[in-house]
Amino acid sequence: MDRRRFIGSSLATATAVATGAVTSGAAAAPPPTGSPGGAPHGAAAAPRSEARAQRPLFLGTYTSQQGGGTGIGLATYDDGTGEVTGIGTLGGVPDTSYLAAHPSGRTLYAVNEREQGGVTAIALSPDGAHRVLGTRSTGGAGPCHLSVHPGGSWLLSANYTSGSVAVHPIEPSGALGERTDLVTHSTPPPGPGQQGPHAHQISTSPVGRHVLAVDLGTDTVYTYRLDTTAGKLSRVSHATVRPGAGPRHLAFHPSARFAYLADELDNTVVVCGYDPASGRLAPGEPQPTGTKPGVTSYPAQLAVTADGRFAFLANRGDNTLTRYAVERDGARLRLLDTVPVGGDFPRHLALSPSGRLLFTANQRSGSVSVFRVDAAIGELTLTGTPFAAPIAVCALPL
């Protein structure tokens, strides 16, 4: 039996659709390294005959780069074993460097990281016949992040190259309407070595009152209020870290009173106080990532466990994951250790909804690593051979 073929999933491979073809098997994701015959990634201890519930996994890739994919990779994973099975590709969606799901679970959104940036909506179908609903311009260049406002009515995106953030309405069908706002980060001036602003992330605070945008070029995190009627952003405050830090990604503690900021350029992490009422962020002192001395690690992204006890950081240059204990109700990160990621250049990491697994998308090795997360001590254990995926830059488990 060809084990790449998916059995029993709610995301079975479908035939071509009008605006995005779904293809199956190895065309979507090459066979995992060290797995003859295209066998799926995973722990050998799990019986093959055992019927297990499979959950969807979506993979973003650069389609315009040599060796890249041809669209959004479709896969499933076993939440117990971490086993990943490739099932196809959704074509017609270029350069999907970041993915986000609608709270309803019925729609997927992707950035198209191109000179003329776009955001694409995809209707998800239980039978796997996913359908591209259309693409809207972000009004900027090189969008690299997007998120859905918790109310489900607005899509937020960050244009890296042009240093701007955009807002699009989400229609009842899940499709995107015309852009309602575009804000460029013009102050403060760019940091050392930067030619301009570079918006790298935009997301909503846990209580939903404010939208925060992280800009690597200006070393600043901007706080906005979103008018949920008109879809307009109004700036209420900003917090600047030390010059040249290059902030990239912010992750909140579940209490919403603290957030953790990964600084790409100076290889640090900063614990920030956060006032949910005003939206003001107060950065603390930078602290180390635990990576090897002399290695430029370009910290990429943070993830915090749902119970708020542990935080994990992807280090691209060092090819490791840093594990932190979260202490003092979120006010302190204590470095525990670093773990080899099992791939090259971990661009993105994400916890599964259950919190039992952590996924990393390893850009240069074209692979996705899956780690089992020990709920008691936060220990990370690689579950098996990383799953092969061309230029994997985002792994979204649902």
C-alpha cells in the first residue's frame, strides 16, 4: 500500500477546482527523508492497523523560489504520535509564507509574499474539495504575516518590505472584501542599518481590545484600536526597544498582562508588561536565547503553552528550539535549555490545539519537525524523522 495515500481523513484529496487544483501524493510533499516508499513520518511504535483520528495540517511555501512548492501543502497528523501524512497540494496560491484559520474553522487565509502583495481566502471543505475564494491586494510589498480578528469579521496583514499594515473585511462566505485601511509606519525613524520600516507581525491582544504590530525596521511595537464597524486602525501608543534589536514576533502570556518579544537581529528575547485596558506595552531588559556564542541565530517566533507555564523560541541560525520556564505569573522567563530542531533554519513554529505537539517549518532543509511536549516539564522530544516539504516556511496544525 502507498502510505502517502490518506485514509479516513476529513481532508481527503479532491479533484481540481476552478481556481486551485488539488493534487495528491508526492507531487505535494516529497517522501520523508529515510522513509522508503514514501511512508509517512512518525513513531514506529504506533500500530499501522490501528484506526486513529487524523487532524489537518497546512504547509506554506515559497512557490517562486527554485525547489519550492506549487501551492499550499495539505497533510494530516496524528495528535498522539506526531505522525504526518502528506495528501496533496492546493494549487493557485503563490508564495504562502504565512497561514491563519478563521475561528469558525471553515476558511483558511494565506499571505502572498510578493512585490505586489496579496491575501488569499480558501474555503475548507470536510471532503477535501478546498476552494480558492479569491485574492485581495494588501496595498504593499512582501506581506509576511496575517491574523484574523477574534470576532471573525476582519483580516489583518503586515507588509514587510513596505512597512505597512492592512485591514480587509471578511464576508459571511469567508471571502475577503476590498481593503478598508492601510497604515504605514513612518515614526519613529528606521533603526541602525535599516532603510525603512519593516512590519513583521500584526495580531490582536488576548482580550481583543487592541491590535499590535511588530516592526523590525523601526525597532517598535505599535498598538492600534480597530474600529470594528469601519475597519479602520487608530494608533494609541507605541513601544520602542533598543536600537538595532530588530523585533520580529510577539507572543502573549494567557493572563494578557505580559508578552514576549523575539528580537531577530540582536539574538535576544524581551519580557514586556502589558496593560489590557490602555494597550500600552512596556519592554523590559533583553535576555539571551541560550544559543551558541558567535552564531547569528535570527530568532524567528515564540509560542507559549495554553497553561502559561512554558515558552518556546525558534532559532534559525543555531537550528535549535529554546525552552523557557514562565515564572512569576508571566513576569519572568527562565532559560532551561535548547534542543536541536532536526532541520535547517526553523522559520516558524506552532503548537497543536491540544498542546501535545509542537511543529517547526524548516525552510532550508525543506522539512517539518514534530516534537512531543511534556506537559509537566515542557520537555521537547522529536517524534521521528522530519517530514519532507519543499521550502517549508509555515506549518499550521488545526
